[in-house]
Amino acid sequence: MFENVKTWFDINYKQQPIQVRWIMILTVSIFLPVYITVPVAVAIFVMMMRSDLMPRVINKTQHVRLLAVLGFLLLATPLIYHNYYGFACALLLCVYLVIQIYINYLMTGKLFDMLCSLICAISLICVFIAFAEKLLVIQDRVMALTYNPNFYAYMIEIIVLVCFYKFISTEKPIYILIFVANIAALLFTGCRSAWPAIIIGLLVFSMVMKKKNLMFILLLLGAAFVVAIKFEPTLLPRFDILDPYIANRLDIWEKALADFAQHPIFGRGLLGFYQLSHNNPYTPHAHNILFDLLQCTGLVGTGIFAFFLGTGIKQMAGAYRMGNEQIKARVALCSAVLAATLTHGITDMPIMGVHTGLLFIFIISLRPILAYEAVLKKEIICTK
């Protein structure tokens, strides 16, 4: 059995350096319950901080001082407003950010593809649990090993994009099977926002890879889905509560922006809307990425996040111009994940979860670096 997995996915744990093993363990933990994910992430963070490699990682990380300023703001602001849940969330985010720069420093093309294969393989565990939840009527809206069906739906968005990338890169049918299995699990989540996000993500991937025929097929499928909903509205998950859903979102956005107007510079800290709603578990965030960032981190924090987003896009654009077809495909994947996240983020805050936030930061860590010469050098070192 394990030999088949090794053949299908080309995953070799025992042959990897210790730092790569940490990253592989962390990857697996993303698909496990939160009480496993968080301790594993913290333990690996501690090992990374104690690693002899960390001073070099910090020295080579671009804008590391600005990143430190962001960390200070994330930790200090919630304490001012006695937003202790937000402080705990900020601590975990800082752990994730350190892990992100460490992974990005170690990243090579070979490691990129191995980790993507691992994500696809491990996702089948969640698919199996999702089917079990549905068939045994354990959950009306499945959430596998996460703690929210919308968060699981967002994870599926990323997984299907990774599967698509792996199929384009390897042409192995196993990735299409995993793609279909995850789409089937997505049906059980009852999440509306995930479907347009996946279509947009696949379109962006196709645009970056200049696959015009695939773009045309995706546009046709999207149009057909819209027409089908017109004639059969129940095809849209939870269509019967769509009007109250929209009204609820508008009310949340209005309150979040009003709170931002009272704390425009630094916000009130992460999970700001959770504090504003008196710890209502149904409204832990502002259900919109931009509005939530503004309320939680203010103009300063949102500006820093936007700067790092722009820097990452610039790096990917440089790698795309200078790289070979494999590097371009990796750029296409990261671009597709960003596009899907921003699309889903219009009506939700999918990266707020413990699992989803780590998975998103993990994928962004895999982004191709700017200098093609450096990429080539790392590829050579990795294959020795």
C-alpha cells in the first residue's frame, strides 16, 4: 500500500533533511483536528526558532523589519481594547508568519511539487470523513476535521486547485480522481461562496498558463450554471435563506465599517467583530476580507498587508517572466489560490480559521521566488 502511495505521489519522507520533515509533518497536521494542528504548529515554530538556519532566514527575508512592526501591532492593539481572544489569535498568526518565511527560504521546485502531492493525498482523509458525516447524518453541513463547513469548503477550493496544477504538471489520472472526490465533498458543505471562487481560480490558472480552450470551457460551465439556477434555484445551496443571508451580511458590514470609523488607525485587533458582537460564535469576523482587515488592523495594518500582497505578486510576476514552464505553472497555482481567496472573501473571511489560515499561508510560502538564477541553483542543490 505505502509503495503504491510513493509511486502515485512521489512522496519520500525518510530521504528528506530534518527541516523538510518538519514541513511535511506540518502539512499533514493541517488536515487534522485543531487540538493537533495548533500544538504541532507551535512545536515546529519552536524548533525553527532554535534552528541554526533561522539567523540566515531572517537575514535573507525581505522587509523583515516591517514584518516585525506588523507583529507588534497585531499583538499590542488587542491588549489596548482588552480583546484577549484577538491577542491569542495574533499570537498564532505570528507563529504562522515565522513558519511562512522559513518555508519560503527553503523552497525549491522539487519540494514545491512534493508538498502539493502530499496535500492532495492527505485531503482524501477529510473527504472520507465528510462522506461519513453525510451518510451517517452526523452533520447536516459537513466540516470533516475542521470546525466550520465554510472553512472546509475554502480548504477544498485550494485542494482542487492544487489537484488541477498537479494534473497539468504530471498528467497522472489520480489527481483528477482526487479533484472529483473533493468536489463531491464540497456539495455536502452547503457553501455558496466556494463555487464562484473555484471557477475564478481555475480561470485565473488557465489565463496565466494561456490555455484558451480550457478558459472557454470554464466560461461555458459558469454560464450554464447561472442559467440552471435561473430555472432551478434550488441548485444553489440554501437558496431558501438567500434573502436573509444577504440582509445579514449587509448588517454585519455596516457595523464593521462603523466600528472601523471609530478606530481608523490601528483598529481594535484581530477578532474585532467577535468582540463587537459580544463573543457571538456566529459572527467571529466581518464576513469580508477587506472590511475585517480594516476593522481589526486599521489603515496601518491593512496597508502593511496590502504591501506584502503586492510584493508577493511582484515576485511571482518576475518568476513568471524569467522562469521555465514548470515555474510558470507554479505561478499559475499561487495566482489561482489568491484569486479564489479574494473571490470567496467578498462574502466571508475564509482565511480566519486555524486550518484555513495555515493552509493559505502555507501555499503562499510555496510561491516561486523572484530570481530565476536562484531557483535554478536551488534545483541543482536539491537534486544532488
